[in-house]
Amino acid sequence: MQKIKFIGYSNDLILNKIIEETIVSFANKHGFKIEKLEYNFVDLKAMRSLNVDYLNHDNHTDILTFDYSEGKNLIAEVYISLPMMRENSKKHNQSVDNECFRLISHGLFHCLGYKDKTPDEKAAMRKMEEEFIFAVSRETNQDV
């Protein structure tokens, strides 16, 4: 049974089945089955606390991914900072929706084994994020 939850952000687009279907589609393309994937949208205080408690980093970040996957069964918790998501959308001249989709996909891609430490890894991650955003946008625009 595939289970994807979005907690703490009431945006009609992320509650739309298209986001869930796109996540499942990208996971399936990489040979993964989603067992449990939880996206938690939190404030700065909660994100900083997670960062300190689990990673010993005393700073703000836009996303943290805790991957508990076993083999190709994807099990993960993703935490997204709502204030940083909104700030990043302005900084990168993106809609808040597109920045949200970017972060959702970013967490997923980490669970699928992708990294973003080197410039080449960052470029590959960005390309996949853009493909995800395009896939979601293409589907949501057909519903209008």
C-alpha cells in the first residue's frame, strides 16, 4: 500500500492527487515502491530544532530528509520550512507553488539515492527538480 501524507500546509495543489501521482511515478521510474512518505511543513523554530537535535547543525535550512528506506521500499519523513520556502520563492523569482514542488521533489530524490554536495550533483538534482515541476505543472494545467 502506498501512503503519502502532507502535514501542516493546506495548499490545494499539494492535496491534489496529481502531486501524489507524480511522486509515485518518479519513484517507480527509479524502481522504488512508496511504503510511507510523510511531508511535514514546519516553522523556523521547529526546523532549527530538528537540525540541531539530529544533525548537530545550528542553522536554518529549507529541507531535511530522514530516509528509513529498506531496499527499494521507500520510507521517509521530509521536513520543509514554510518560511524558507516562501523566502526562496522570492529569492529565485519562483511562485510559492513551484518552490513547494521543488522541495517536495528534492526530498524524494534524496530518498532515491541522489546527492547534492558537488556542483555536478547539484546540477543533476536541479535538472530533476525542474522535470518534476514541469510534470506537475503540465498535469495541473490540463485540469483548468
